[in-house]
Amino acid sequence: MYDLEEQEKVDALKAWWKDNGQWVWGIALALALGYAGFQGWRYYQRTQADKAGVLFEAVRVAAQQGDATKTLQAAKALQEAQPGSALAPRGALIAAAVSHAKGDNAAAQSELDWVVGHAKEAALADLARLRQAGLLADDKKYDEALRLLEANHEADFAALTSDLRGDILLALKRPDEARAAYTNAVEKSAAGDVLHQIAQSKLEALGESK
């Protein structure tokens, strides 16, 4: 049960999130896509003559230009031509990010679904579910988002997953569970990471349990 002090802390954290949420999501997205993009770019450099590498480069260039339509087209071309390539799910993740940035969440969800269904690397599937859960949370589909996050187990995204779980639990007015999730996010991230600092700030704002 809440007391007034607990409610005030929750309300204050929600107000902070309202003012800073987009900035925080931008950081989280940059961290997540940095993994997909950097790994994909390294793979492309090693296989420049490969058809998948050429198609991935088209995705990368279109994304840098901020052209959601071309990015999506290039990603789908890569998926159709080389569905088993390690670059295909990375291209889909990039297309999802650009689509979301342009306000097309339906296209973003479709690309993320493709990654979950086709990625051979568990970390990429976890990243896709993380982004899907974020979109569901934005639509206030909190229970569905939590169920999706239950499938995430990769260490690379443990901190991001816990941080998002904390935000969702807080929105559901379950502060003790949110506190535990933020604590886990802090423990799973390096002290110098931006995400570590963000999760620590949320934990401190929420305060100790009663």
C-alpha cells in the first residue's frame, strides 16, 4: 500500500520521466543500436563483396540520411535476398529505429517482429523484444510489455531490460518491484555508463521501501 510520502516520490519520478523521457529513450536507443550497427558494420567490412554486405550498406546509408521509406525498402530487400544473413536482422533493427523516429510505429513493430522470428543471435532477438516492449509501454500496454521482457536473458541487454521493466512497474504503481528492477539495472551496468547513472537516479528518486 502507498502512503503519502511514497506517492509523492512516485509522482515526482513520473514528472521527471515526463520531462526527460525522450532524452533517456534516445540514449537507450543509441546504446542498443550501437551494438547492432557496430557489429553489422564490422561484418560488412569483412564481407564487402558479399551481396548481404552491399544490401546492408544501402540500409545504413538510407538511415544516415533519415529516409525512413528507403531504409525500410533496403531492409526488406536484404531480408528477402539474404534472410539467413547475420546482417538481415541488424538491417531490420535499424529500419525499425528510423521508422519509429518518423512516427511509423506499425512499420517499426513489423521489423522487430521479423528480427524476433529470424535472428540466429539471441542478443539481437532480445534487443528487438526490448524495443517492442518500449513501444507497447508507450501505448500503455504494460502487462503485454512485461510478458515480452520475460523472454530476455542475454547479458548484453540485462541492464536495459531491467531499467525498462522498472519504468513499466512504476507506471503500474508497483514501486517495490520497480525499485528491485532499477537496482538490478544498476548492478548489471558499468559505473561509468550513462544507463547506470540514469537507473541510479531513478532508484534514488524512488527512495527506500517502506
